[in-house]
Amino acid sequence: MESKLERNILEANKVRRDCYRKVAHVLIFVVLFAIWLISYVFVANFERWRGKSKITVTPTNNNMIYQYLKLLTNRDSVSSVLFNFGWFYYVLFFTFYIFVLIMLANEFTRKAKYLSFPLNFIPNLVLFDDEKRNYGTYLYFGIGQLFASFVCPPMVLFAILGISSLADLMTSQIGMRYGKRRIHWNRDKTWEGNLAGTAIAFIIGIFFIGIIYSIIFAIAFLIFDAITNHPMKISDNLLIPIGLALIFVIIRFSFDLNYTPLILQILS
């Protein structure tokens, strides 16, 4: 009886610490979305005051690959490319890069012998023992999101960030609390958690990238989550954002398939 009680307490602590650890990722998503939303409402009201009906998003201008190719092929295109990115790009990514730099600095100094950072105590409270000995998963989260930010426009980055945080949190929590059917090639994960995360990924995608991309991203999330750690020795915090970003870039550049953010239609 005592050993069973100890196992239950240990499992409860594991679930709780996993939640605390991943809530930080969710907070980054929520804060960035709040900043973008406030900025959007402010600019939309300003544009209405100027006599314009709504804010428009030109798909070609927000195709990052097109913009990078323009920079490489036309040396005089710097100003036009910077203008095409739009105000929301700079509001969002400036704040995003601050978060990422804090995460990277905190983790690298935590592992350094002679350097420190004011937030070094936080990982020791939420990381598991094996993560304390190595680099924390939030380091891979920051690197993955940083890559996505370089190749994806704001709405797509929001989708990837939301999927990487909310869907990943739902996957682990449902799997730990209610999971019964283990994925036979990845015994650390369950189908209940995997499908719950996939459903959240689909819902998030609809709001930021429309129905077609949300289906694609949800299927990709289901596959990536099922193969991370086993058989692929890679963190899902790294594979999911990089994989989704590459999928978007390939489809967007090859087929010029536009995304239709529901959130922009609601706000307009």
C-alpha cells in the first residue's frame, strides 16, 4: 500500500511539474497574441479615422520566401521589403525576440560555470532531474520558434506557436492523466494524448491560417508527436515548430496556396 501511494504521489508531482513547465510556453503565446491584438485594434481604429475601411493583408507581401529572394536578387529592394512586412511584423517579432533571447540566455548561463542570469532559479523548480543535468526543453522550444519566425509571416507563426504550446500541453496532460492506449513504437506517449493535441492543433490552425492549412498542420502534428523521442531522438519542442514551418514554406512557395486567418475576418 505504501509503495502504491508513493507511486501515486510521484506521478501526481510529475504531472504537475510538466504542467508548470509547459505553461510558460503558453504564456508566451498569450502575451504575444495580446500585444498583437491591442496593436491591431489601435491601428484599425486609426485607419478608420483616416477613411480606410479595414486593414488588408497582401499574400505576396507576406510570403517570406518571396521577400528573401527579392533581397538576394535586387540590392535596391531593402526598403520595399521592409515596408511590405508591415507594422504587425515588427510589433510581434520585436516582442517575440525579446522572449526568445531571455530563454536562450537563461538556459546557456544555467549550464555555464562562471555566468549567471536572474532567472536561473526557475528551471530548477520545474525541470525534471534528467533535464537539469542536460539542457531544458524550453531551449529547444526557443530555437524551434526562432527558426519558424525567420521563414513564416506573423499569422503562421501564431499558429505554430499556439500548436507548440497549447497542443503540446494538452497532449502531455491528457496522456498522463487519462491515457490508456500506449503508442506501441513510442511507449512514453498515448493515443489519447496524441489525438487530444491534434484536435487542439486543428482548432488553433482555423483561427490563424484557415481550414486547409489547419488540416495539414494537425496531421503533421499527429505524426511529429508520435515519432519524437522514439523512434526519432529529437525533442518535439524542436521538431514540431521546424517541421510545421518547413511544410508551410514548401506548400506556400510551390503551390502559392494562400492562408485565410479567421481571426482577421472576425476583427474586420
